[in-house]
Amino acid sequence: MIKPKCSIFLHATFHTQYRFIQFNMNKIVLYSIISFLVFSCTQEKINTSKLTIISSQKATVNIELIRPIDGMILWNNHKESLQKNSEGFYSYNFNISSPEIIRLNVGEERLKMIIQPNQSYQVEASDSTLIFKLDNAKGNELLNNLQRSSNGTVSESMEYKNDSTASAITQKVDLLKNTEIKQLDSLFENKQIDEEFYKIVQNEINYYYASKINSLIIGKSYDSFPLNEDLESLLEQTIEKYPVNPKIIPSNWFEYAESSTIYKNTYEQKKAGLITSDSLQKLYLNGNIKHYNEGIIRKHLKGTYQEKLLAYYIIFSAKQKNYEKSIIDLYDNFKLSFPNSNYSQYLEPEVNEIRDYQNKIKGDLPKSVTIIESDNIDSLNELLVQFRGQKIYIDLWASWCAPCKEEFSHNKEIQRILEEKHFKKLYISIDDKNRKNKWMENIKFHELNGYHFLSNKTFQIDFADNYTLHEGTFSIPQYLIVDEEGNIITKNAPRPSESNELKKMLTDI
């Protein structure tokens, strides 16, 4: 649709009409004519792009589209579920004036696509393959076929453990990066992608590997402090070459911006003696680490980039479900600084959940909660002695475990099942003793009716060696079923969210 343009027309017509109005009309009519002429100004052209998804998968497919908000994907917000049209396809029209990097969930598949104005895209999904067609198809195919590991993981740290110099790190990283760049260059040279698409993907590759370098160097600072000048220089050069305020925002921008501002500047403050590891630990324990990081963001980023990093930092922190009061403070400060931010509508529900949490934890523990107070219980066998003659459904969790707390939302569904089958609910927490208050708060907030035990280190070692799904370590949440004699029927019982499977299993015990 084209809206009329009026820059010259308005000027000429205004003077003609004004002479007439001077003698025949009052100011009210003049303002009306000017308003009409302004309203009739040319509208900009709306650029429409179409995405079509054709699914031949046997099972019903849920398709979700996640779009950026002001250039940045904020967690999984701005999400829409796509519905089949009359032709049996899934389709979506983008009215955009600049490119977008979107996420697309097609059943269990997680895709990334670059959408440009006035283009058409098609994805054909079967049970075994995904095929991209139409504009820049080969480019989107490359984008989703890049074999990468996540930055900042333990396995990555071990892979680069012996690389203590800048040249050793860059040699390894550049080898991976150049492999991707060559594939991209080949597509561009063969005219399988356009120039704009090429630049966007090139930017994606550059910032992914810049983030890898950052995370490797920051990770080494925890093992060897301070870093040698060689590594410090590489960190500085990487951030200078790939600034935190890029013209094209890459899809991993939060990860990169966090390492380039919060982690880098924390390292520099430690090196300058302005903060220590002990004082940082105290900030974590007293709930003030969020304020500390907020201060770094506000000092080192300005304008829209400060807004973006604060918004993502708030929602990322809230999604961990630790319900810190400091996140409320950060959000209140955010609203004062950015009263018209498009991110606020997505942050508000998350922060309101924290407000609700803070209100609920002020009360007493429900009468349906029983705390097993004992520092002398050093094994599961010792704990189960107290439940001899009773059947037990055990929930192994921790207050810092988001998946554990997601399962709590299904507790009401299984409460009736447990009562019907004469099972008691026993929650065993592997929280450290210094998180005892957070443990109690979670019991109140999630209304965890049943028995509760906060394990000590000896108990945790025994449990990890004998009862976990992966010997010697924890993988939580974990659920166990115990019979009246204290025998472990299974250490991999169905979760609360799997109520039908759980009911079937309990029926046979």
C-alpha cells in the first residue's frame, strides 16, 4: 500500500489556500485544511515477505515463530503459533522494512532463519529432513547446518585447557571460523545468496567466534589470576574489532555483550584491587550481585544498547526462578530509564511473579509441611528408616534448579494419585546450607506439601554414588519410588508432569 506524499504539494497548496482563507475563513478552518493536507502525506511502502511451511510429518506438528523485538530476540517472547491455512500449509506474512533473524520451532526441530523485505521463503518438513526453498534457501540451510558447540561450557574449557597463549587460541578458533566463512563465500560467489544475506551471516559468524574467544579468556582467569598480558591484549583486540554496539545485532548478542561488559569489567576491577573474589561471593549471598552487574552495564553501555542488555539481563535472571528481590529493583530502575520500552510488556509478568513470591514467603510454613530436622542423617538408608512401613515418592531437587521448579506446577495433578495409592511425598534438597533460607522460601511459595529434608555433604556423596541416574554426579530433578520395606523400586520414576505414567506405575506397587 502507498500513502500519498506531500512535501511539495503541501507547500504550494498551502499558500494558495491561505490567500483565500485570509479573506473568507477563520483560523479554525485554516487548521482543518492544514490537518487534512498533512494527513494526506505519502505513506511509506510496506515491504511484505512470506514464509510458508509444508509439513509431511506423520504426527501433528506444532509450529511456533519467535521474532525479534527492536532487533533482539528477548528469550522466547514475541511468539506466535502458526495455523494451517485452507490449502493445508502453514504461512506467515512479514511486514518489515529491514531484515530479521527469527527462530522457528517446527515440532522438535529448532531453526534459525534470516528474513529480508520483499522475499519469499519455504520450509518443507518431513519426519527426517528439513528442506529450505526459494530466496536465499542455501544460506538458511547453511545457517542451520553449522556444527557448533555452546560457548562457555565445561567441555569447551577442557578442550582449550592447555592453550595458554593468544596465538594458540586464535589458531584453533580461526580454523573453525574460516571453515564457515569459506562455505559462506562459496554461496555468495555462486550467487546462491544475495549481498545483504551474506553480510548478515558473516556478522553472525564473526560474533559467535568473538564470543568464543571472550568466554575462553574469561574462563582462564578463574584458573589463573591475573591473566598474562598476551591474553588480556587478545580480549581487548576482540572487543575493539567487534564492538558491543554493532549496526547489525547478531543472534548471540546477549552472550557476547555480557562477556564484553560484565565479565570483562569485573576482571579489571579485581585486577585493580577494587573488588575481591570474597567480596563478590558476599554479593551473591546477600542478593546484591544483580545491582553490581547493573552498575557495570549502565557505566559501559548507553542508549538503546544499555536498554537491550538490561532488558535481557532482567528476563534472563527472572527465568532462573530464584525470585531475587533485586530483580524487582532492577526492573523498577529500568522503567524509570526507559519508560516507553517495548521490552517492558514482556518483563512485567516475570517480575510480577517475583513480587508474588516475595509476598508469599512472608507467611508461615503450611501445616501440611513437615521439616525433618537432623544433621546426622548421612545416607538415604538412614533417612528411609523414618518411613518404614510407608510407600514413598521422592522428589530430588534444589532451589537453584529451574526444571525442578517447573515440575512443581504439576504437583496438584499428582497429589490425588499419591493419596489414592497411599504414597507419601518426600522432598530431598541438595542445596548448600548457606541457601537454607532460599530452600524454605521455595517450600512456601510453591506450596510443597509433604516431608522435607535438607541434605548434608555426606548424604549427597552417598546419594551420588549409589542412587543417581549417573553415578558420581547429580542430574536433577530426579524421582524415586520406595516400597514399605525401604526398597528402591526405581530411581527413575515418572515426573509430576508425566502423571498418567506415574499413576500406572504406582498401581502396580
